Amino acid sequence: MLNLRGMKRVCIIGGGTAGWFAALRLRQIFNESVEIAVISAPEIPIVGVGEGGVINLLDLLDKLQIDLPTFIQHTGSTLKLGFRYEQWNTGQRDDNFYHLFADTSSTEMWEDNGFYPFLSLLLNNHIDINCYMKALELSERRAETAEALKLLMAGNSNFTASLHFDTFRVGKYLKSIALSRGIVHIEEKVEDFNLHVESGFVTSIKLTEKEIECNFVIDASGFSRVLIGKKYNIPWKSFADTLIMNRALPFHLKHDQQIELVTRATALSSGWVWQIPLQERIGAGYVFNDQFLSDDQAFNEVQKWLGKEINPANVIKFEAGYYEKVWVNNVVALGLASGFVEPLEATSIGQMITQLETLSNFILHNHGVISQHTIDYFNQQNGQYWNGLGDFIRMHYDTKRSDTPFWKHMKHVPISLAYQELRECWKHRTPRLIDFAQYSMSGTLMFGVPNWLAVGVGVGLIKPEVTAAELVSLSDDNKQRLVKNLHDLKVKKSQPAV
């Protein structure tokens, strides 16, 4: 059992995005008698290579009472309507598809027995399933962020959004808000942790200049993983057999035209390049597997593809996977400290936010007295959430492309048993909500039916003919509803853009 009643201090290890978000959310759920302290080494300003979120990022900002336009202004962020995938199927310049963020509460996105008939109708007619969304038109013509933000804030659009951002600037801004709300910042290096002999709970933290007592600890130390990984030595669940990417070569680009509203992911010979548009520059990087490409070869390939020189940062080495337990005793690991998959689909921030919100709900619903059974449930749910992200990322590589040794090899890279079963089902029908119950964390999904469908259709995994039976099964009223939806779409498409 973990009893947080009457505690004096929560310590958060790490002053990055995860650390400051955790501090702000925990400040909301604990009373003022509890000190919330963020501990981080002295800041080293860096120019980030860009990061993106998924739609729960805007939900968190709203919950923390952080104004979205003000956040964008102070952090240099840009609006993100989704992803554009380039060269994933044929390797040619004209090969692309979108994964845009659909608003499932919009008129077109009505549900029938777990699927979305309008999306099935579009697919059945070989029509781009993103075409009904205003987000597609905004993305294609590279509309101004202000225009897209105005539509989003009005609340009557059929799309939703996230953000592209520089992690250092976001951390700096969140820190300023946190300090204004009474959160303490201790700028010292963590040397070690003292554990209770019997319980294994962290009782105090040894810093460079002093030692401080604590009652509850958030490990937001990123790839350092100082507690769950190094102090507790929790077993690591590797995805290396199914998600084989293990290196990233980051660099920056200058804007040569209007800022985009999507993350671009362009497939090259042995992986893919991200391009994340920030206000001042584009953060980019080549994600690849070192069995097929050396660091120098990756550098040369990117320069040849771009037709210009780049000045890359140090190569980042990584292994996809997660810790089997992220809540141990009075310590919870969030974000990168708990696991990582490659940055395709920008899952890192989204995962952290779901973990943080689930943790907050567990504390609130248990009124601060949490059983070991509940902690075990948190860890089990966290694991299945990671497995869902792993399978979703793996689906992106189920493409027709086979023009290089890497893409030929991907045809033989294993997939999980769960994803294998889903692929078999999708030979007969489109994805259903029930398909992803096994991937939820306390009922929350990062990616639902529209997301899996967009990527599955985009890589050619989900075929138009699988929609026939489900469309025939609709009631007469719902068939008429589809006719109206399609008519409205044609009318909308015939009208000139304003």
C-alpha cells in the first residue's frame, strides 16, 4: 500500500517537458500543504530538432488552464493537423498519404457498431478518406497557422490538432508558469537516492550540495532513467525484434516557403526523415537501422536527397521498448524514463500525458491511499498501452515498398501476435473500436479507428472491398444518412475555397 495522506513533499526528477507538465498537474491535485519540487541539473540551452504531440496535448493545456494562443506565442510552436507520409509505398516523389486528426464528434463521424460508415463509404468508392476534413485543404495549400487556429478555436470544425514545438522553449515556458503557481525548482545534480531498508521506498535524495527528504517521486529524467532503470533495475521489455530502428541523425533546415501544418515523414533507402515545422526553422532527422546504413552513409544520403549541405547534431542511439513496471513503491516513471519507440507518429509526449492523467486519476479516485493491486493494474495498463503504440508504429512498415535491402528486409520482420490477428480480421472488415481495447490505458486510447484506418489504407493494408458487407448491413435510415453525407461533401467540394 502507498499512503500519500499527510505527506510533505513530491519530488520530480527532471526539468524537461515531462517534468514540468507533471509538476503543474500534481500541483492541481494535491493541497497547498504539499510541496511540489522539480529537481534538475543546471540548464544547458539547446536548439531542439523539433518535437510533436498528438491531440491529448491540447487537452492537457486546457486542463492546466494554459491559454493555447499564448502558449504558441511564447514557445514558437506551430499548429499540427497530422502527418504527411511521403515515398512509403513506391519511393517516388508523387507517393504520399495523410494521417490527419479527425474530430470524431463532427457530423460525418457517426458510429455504427464500432465503425464509421462514412469513412467506409469513402474507402469503398476509392475516395481519399481525409477528403471531407477541412484540415486536408488547409494542409495542401499551407494555410497560415492563424487561419487554422481560428477555425479550431471556433469549435465547429471537423478536425482537431496538436502542436509542433521546441522542447527546450516549452520547458522554459512551463517552468515560468510553474514558479508562478508556487512550484519549487531546485537546480542541482542528483547524486543518489536513499531507500528504506525494508520497503524500498525512496526516503531522500542526495544532491550535490544537500540532501532532501521526499514522500513521492516522479522519475522524469528522460533517457537517463535514474530511478526505474538504474536504481531499481526493472526489467526492460524490448521491441527491437519488431521495431528495428535504432539510430537517428538530427539536423535543422530553413523554411523555404510557407510553414506547413503537418509533420512530414519521408521514407528513404533505410528508414525515414522527419520534418517538424517550427516558427523559426524546421527540426529534422533521419531515423534508420545501422545494419543497413552507417552514420556517414546516412549523412550523405540526406544531403543528396535534399540537394544541400546539413550540419547534423550527434547521432542518437536508441532501442524501442519499455520498463515492465513504471510504478514501483513511491516512484512513478513518466515519458522517456518509462520507455521509447521511434518518433514516427510522435508518441512520446502523448504517452507521457496519458500516463500522467491516469496517475492523477488513480491518486484522486483512491483519495491518496493506493493499494498494491491498483499499482499493479497501472503497470499492466501501461504495458498494454506501449504494446498498442508498438503495433501501430509497426503497421507503417507494412507497405508495398521493396526497392532497397532495408525495405525488402521489412517484409520479413516479425509482428506481434495481437497485430497479426488484427491484420487477418481486416482482410474481411475495417477496424473496430473493440479491436483496440487491448491497447487502452484505463480506457484511454492514443489512436482509435480513424487513425488506424488512415495509416492502414495509406500503406495499402486495408482494402476498399472489405467495406462492402458492413455498408450493406446498415439500416435504411443510416444508408440515407450516408447519401446525405456524400451529397454534402460533393457540394462542399464544388464551392471555391475562401
